[in-house]
Amino acid sequence: MISANELKTRGVKAIEEALISEPEVSVSVRGQAKYVVMSHEHYQHLRECELEAALAESRADMATGRFVKCTVAEHIQALQKNQ
């Protein structure tokens, strides 16, 4: 964990050093973890995992029939009806 004070005084160097041993580092403000910092490569990896999970969920929905077929206009109408 990096404190906000350390980040202010040491800047990006504090982040770089912390990321040597961990893929993600928390930044604390007044002793509480408030932010998470990671490399761009690790962030991209997490985004890809998130997209893969969404795709798997969609495939499972399709396989079990949990979907509807309709036009865009019909879909909008259904959304407005449910408001």
C-alpha cells in the first residue's frame, strides 16, 4: 500500500517500485485504502477477462433460451412500458 503523502513526495517512482512485487497497489488516504493503481497491461488483462465473462454469460443465456427476439422499436417500447 502507498500512502497519499508518499505519492505526493515520491510521485510515479513510488508506484513503479510497489508494482515490482505486486500486480496492483492500493493508495491510502488518511489510513483508508481509497484507490488502486496497476500497470496498463494488467488493466487491459482485467478488461479482457471481464469481456470474456460477459461473452460466456451471453452464450449460456442463448443455450438455455434466456433471450427474446424483437425489433429495436419493440425493445424500446417494452423498456418504456416497464418504467
